[in-house]
Amino acid sequence: MVREASGEQRRLSRKLRLPILLALWAQCLSLFITLTAAVVFPAAAGVDLPAWVLVLLQGVGAAVMSRLFKLAPWWLPMQLAFPLALLLAWSLQLPSTVYLAAFLFCLLLYWTTFRTQVPFYPSGPLVWSMVEELLPRDRPLRVIDIGSGFGGMALRLAERRPDSTVIGIEVAPLPWLCSRLRAACRHSGAQFWRGDYHELDFGDFDVVFAYLSPAAMPALWEKVRAEMRSGSLLLSYEFPIPEVQSQIANRCGKRGTILYGWHI
């Protein structure tokens, strides 16, 4: 009974530490500071603070709080820009339907990014070609692209490797639906599943390709170590696994971004 309670407390603690909740706390604390300044400064100096100063104070405060909460660096400019974006949206006086449409679009595109910490990162044809070159050619393969987006990678590999089974899995509804439609229009053999790759057994695949985010890599490596079979291959574009040496590190194009690989 004590163990179950302890496990429930750990799960609750992890939920409370979700980046989106920490970001919200940062904005709330900054709002308290901003409102305090809006009241105290006029009383002390006899001058009201302009709206743009209060908005800037709100953004800077939220960014500082996010840093103190140890959120990923990319949260800081988002926190800084959020109040400014709200002020701009308010000044434009757009119809409420515009905001609803924008919200629904972002929801369908990004879905559970707040939980997975994996934003929408599209790869490109150069990366697809490099992955294709690394695939073993002596046998049919089962290949999966985890976080497959709009399906470009899987469609390309299915076309070039008709002997193999190529699957893309995506949690966000809009990219998944677009992938299915693209595959149907092209009569492609690529399969597209909607779901969370954490629920898969990586032991069912010979090659796993990932283009995720730095925050997701440690957990991905734990899953790979627990499930992938000897002789299989993990590929990750741009993001290495911390403190794990890769056997493959191919530089991609002018950007110099690296495609990493680990032979299991």
C-alpha cells in the first residue's frame, strides 16, 4: 500500500513538472510582479507606467522565471514574446473566430507537444537520401519513422525500398491524416499509424529513425536498449543521445546538421 502511494506521488510530481505547467506558473508569478509594479510605482513616483512597459516587464519576468525553473532554452523567447503577442492581437481587434481557427489548427498540428516535448520538426529530401543510403540492402527490412510528420520520409523510403515494410507513426491528427491521404493518392506502400511510439515494441523493427528533440533522447535510448534486437539500427537526425558515442555521424548539407546512428 505504501509503495502504491509512493508511486502515485511520483506520477503526480512528474505531471506537476510538465514544462507547460512550469511555463504557466512562470507567467502567473510574473503577472503578480507586474501588477504589483503597476500599483506601487505610480504611488511612489506619481507616474503611471505605460502599457508597453508593463507588457515588457511581464515577458521579461516570465523568461527569468522559466530560467529559474530550468525549462529548455527555447521556452525563454516564447515566454518573452507571449505577452507582446497578446497585446498585438488585442490591438488588431480580430474576430474571435480567427483565434478559434488558429487554436484548432495548432491543436491538430502539435497535439501533445506539451507532454512529449517534441515540437513539429520536418526533415527534408537530403536527410531522406542519407537514411536510404544507410539501410542494409541484403534483406527486406522493417523501418519505422517515429514522429513521421507529414510522411515525407516514409513515402520516400517505401518508393525506393519496395521490398521493405516502411511505417510512420505520428501522434498529431493533422500530419497523420495528411500522410494517409498522400499515401493513398500516390498508391504508396508506406503505412501510417496514429499513436505514441512509446507504446510500440522496437523489437519489431530493423531500423528506427527519429527526429525528436533533446528532451526526448534519454528516454528514447532507454527504450532502444530495452527493446531493439542485436543487429538493428537507430538513426537520429540532429539530436545525439547524451553521453552515448554514435558509430555514425554524417554531416548533412550546408547547415552542417548531423545524422547520428547507433548499431545495436
